[in-house]
Amino acid sequence: MLPFLRPYRLRVVLAFVLLCLASGTVLLLPLAFRDLIDFGFGQGANTRGAPPHATLLATQSLNGHFAALFGLASVWAVAVAARFYTVSWVGERVTADLRSAVYARVLRQSPQFFETLQTGEVLSRLTGDTTLIQTVVGSSISNGLRSLFQFAGGMVMLAITSFYLFSLNLGLMMVLTLPIILIGRRVKKLSRESQDKIADASALAGEILNAVPTVQAYTQEQRETQRYTYSAELSFNTAIHRTRVRAAMTALIITAVTGTIIFVLWVGANQVQQGSMTGGQLASFILYAALVAGGVGTMAEVWGDVMRAAGATERLLELLHAESSIAETAIAQSLPHPTQAAISFEQVSFRYPSRPETAALDNITLDIPAGQSIALVGPSGAGKTTLFQLLLRFYDVSAGAIRLNGQDIRQLSLHDLRDKIAIVPQDAVIFSANALDNIRYGRPDASDDEVFAVAKAALVDEFINRLPQGYQTFLGERGTRLSGGQRQRIAIARAMLKNAPLLLLDEATSALDAESEILVQQGLNAAMRGRTTLIIAHRLATVQKVDRIAVMEHGLIVETGTPEDLRKQSGLYARLAKLQFDI
Ligand SMILES: Nc1ncnc2c1ncn2[C@@H]1O[C@H](COP(=O)(O)OP(=O)(O)O)[C@@H](O)[C@H]1O
Ligand SMILES: [Mg+2]
């Protein structure tokens, strides 16, 4: 955690100073009591029968003593309040920084990362684990330090007050530390397990909440509830197990410490009776012993918290140090001719890391000159979307190379590469924002007028204007308040706004009715002019105007040619075309 504390070291030092001040005051209090008993009351008791001015003196010093006591208490109060504020501030600050750092790291991960780690789990780490750390940094550690000071200072004062009683005390305590440390380790392990279980439960809930309509349509509410209950039950059991161990640890510590102290006090009381110790000394010894015992009690509890947070920190650091499987090059080359895009796939083969036994793409070679349009057609599962994923470098090719303007895309920075690509994905993503901002996502610095212009071209204008608040209408989380076709048109407008030299359309018009499809196609044709375009399409009618068609099947390119050429051959394309056009 140190790297996260370093920027606030001044505050940490300040908190430390305040802590010392508060602890120092607390340690002085028993001394004041000792004097009060031995001199204040003692003298007061002795002045009975003495001349009147002696009584007056005693009263004055008594008043002075109480005034000093109140003074000490006030310093203590202010120091405690200031420390509380400073330490909490550092705790909140570190948590916020940690959350952003983890989030930034997670956002840079390749899709492969999310194939293994569920988003619900990431969320649980971001909120639950960081909250644990906040408790520890923002209160437990300072409580622990305070207790440590109380403990250490108390020990010193105990030694000064009565070395004999102190040695007795110390010997007994040393014997008792070892089992406490051992139990502490166990708590840490159990804590990590319990956090993992909570994360599992939230991952499950996250997935199901995203699919409520499907769950209800298949009337699986009860089964899903049972699944979640079971998962919550598991985390309950681990948590209770942890709590049991911790409770036992607390009981053990309290018994050990108070037992020791009572024993030592018993010895001390005997000493006072024999006259080898004053009543005031024993009183201050009792107060110091109470401070020490309280200190140990809190430290034990804090130790439990710290161990819990250590488990949480481990999980967070895992995220924080996660390396994306897509490595940025050390020395990024600049892209030649950045305003155009010529693509070439050179003997590209690819296997998904999660499915290494089958080749998703097998020795693909394809050249697309700048400004040309090419359609990828073929049965689903042929590997068309995979080609797009490789172009965007969500995955790296297993063999061969992909070049943009002659430059291997692995030699470009991810930003430069993706900056040149506008994509309309297979399932259009809509953010929970209004229509205007959803389109503007393609180019955040675009003016309102530019957004309206592409909206007209992508035919979103007419339906957005019919929404209750026009472009300001909130589209719902994941665009739940739009139809599939409307979502697609917004995604198209967003891609057109980006104005990148390479346009990727993955079944971009598949959710549209025939009439809108023809209209949107006109908009797209305008967008494709002067751009390199790759279109994945199921309906062959939509790709009759492209320069070339590549037909894919089982990860291979089986035919390429112009639409007319391919129709004349008797291959896969001719078969598909016959099915689609001869109805
Ligand atoms: N993330 C993934 N992990 C493993 N296999 C995948 C993944 N995505 C797609 N595939 C597989 O790769 C093949 C090609 O998929 P895809 O490129 O999406 O086909 P399509 O031509 O329909 O777009 C399919 O067999 C699919 O099951
Ligand atoms: Mg696909």
C-alpha cells in the first residue's frame, strides 16, 4: 500500500505527531492522579489540626492540580479530534486513488481478461475490498498505533512505577503472544476466502440482473433465487467461520491479559499492605496497567482487521498488476499516410486462447487497397467477426501478420491503430445517457451540428425527434428504451461521426426492416465513399455494390471476386445467392 500513501506523506507525518501528542497526554494522566492521591489527599488528610494557612495552601494546590488535569484533558481532546480527521482523510483519499487505479488498469485489459474474470467480481473487488482497506487505513491503523503507544508508554511507566511488578507482568505476557500470532494468520486466510465467496455471489447476481427478462420468460425466478441464496449462504458460512476464530482469539487475548494484570495487582496490593509501595503508586500502576490492557485489546482487534485487509489487498493487487495480453510495443512506429487505410492480411492464422484446439482463422491472405470496400460473407461461425477482432488488436494473430498501410499493426501504438478504425459491432452498445451523447461518443469533441448532420445521414434523426425530449431523451441503461433497429442506427451514426479512414460494419443493418435497411444503406454508402470499408453481411442484397466479396467458411477464405463473378461460379456464394434471391 505504500505507493498509495507516499503522495500524502505530510499528512501521515502530521497524523503521527498528533497521535504522539494524544498518547503522551493520556500517559501523563495517571501521574496526575498519583500526585493527587499522595500529595493532594495525603496532605489534606495530614493538615487536620495544623495551622489555618496550611489548609489554605493545600486547597490552593488541590485547585491547581484539578486545573492542570482539566488542561491535560483539553489537549487530549483536541489532539484526538485532529488526528481522527487527518487519518480519516488519508484513508478516504487512498481508497479513492486505489479505486481509480484499479479501474484504469481493468479498462486496459484485453477481452481475454474478461473471458476468465466476471465483471461482477471486478465490481466486488472495486467496492468491497477497497472499503475494507479504507477501514484499515482510515481508522484501524491509527487505533492500532495509538494502542501501541499506549502499550509501549504504559509499559515504560509501569517499569518506572514499580520495576518488580512490571517484570512479573512482562514475563507472563511474552508467553502469551505466540498463540495470538498463529491465530492471526488463520484469520487472514479465512478472510480472503470469505471475500472470494462474496465476489462469487455478486458475479452471479450481476449476470442474472442483466438477463431478468429471459429469466422471467423461462420462469426461472425461483431457481435463480435458490442459486443466489446458496451462494450467499456459502459466503455466510465462511464469514461465520472467520468470526468464530476471531472471537476465540479476542477471548483468549482478553483472558490472558486481564488474568496477568489481576495477578500482578494482587502482588502489588500485598506490597502496599507491607508498606513497600504508596497507595498513589499502586493507583497509577493500576491506571497504567489498564492502559496497557486496553492497548493490547485494541491491537488484537486491529490485527484482525489488518489481516482481513491484507487478504483484500492481495486481491486488489492482483487486478492492479494484471498485464494485458496485448502488449504495447516499446517503440511505437508512426503510421504512414494516416488519412487512409490499406489493409493486408498475410497468411493469418488464429486460435482463441480459451479454445486452442480449433483454428478460428486458417491461413487467411487478403489485400484491401485504400478506399476499397469488401464484403465478408459466409455461414455464422466462419470467423468473420474474428477478423475484425484481430484488426482492432483485441487479440494478436497466432501466425502471420496484419498490416495497415504496410506497417505491422503490432508495431503501432494501440491508440494510433484504433484511432483509425470506426466499428459498428454486431450487438450495438448504447450507454445510459441521452441520444446526443450516445452519438457523440464516436468523437467527443464534435459540435452539436456535426452530430445532427450524421444523425440525419444515419436516419436516426426522424425517430429521435419523435422521442419525448428529442436528442436529450435518456435512452435507458444499455439502451433498453430503444428497439434493436434503433440501437443499430445510433451505433452507425456514432461510427460515421468518428470519421476514421477504416470502417468496419459487423452485420450493421441486420436488425433493420427491409425498408429502413435500404434507407440506412444509402447513408452508409455516403459514409463509405473514400473510406476503406469491410462489411460483414448476411443479406447478400446489401452487398451488391461493394468492390469485392470474400466468402468465408470454417476459418478459410473459400472464394473472392466481384459479386457478378462469384454468381457465375458454382461455389458457396452462388449457392447462398440462389437461396436468397430465388424466392
Ligand atoms: N472469445 C472466443 N473464444 C473462443 N472461441 C470463440 C470466441 N469468439 C468466437 N469464437 C469461435 O470462433 C469461431 C468464429 O467466430 P466468429 O468470428 O464470431 O464467427 P462469425 O463468422 O459468425 O462472425 C466460432 O467457432 C466461435 O465459436
Ligand atoms: Mg459474427
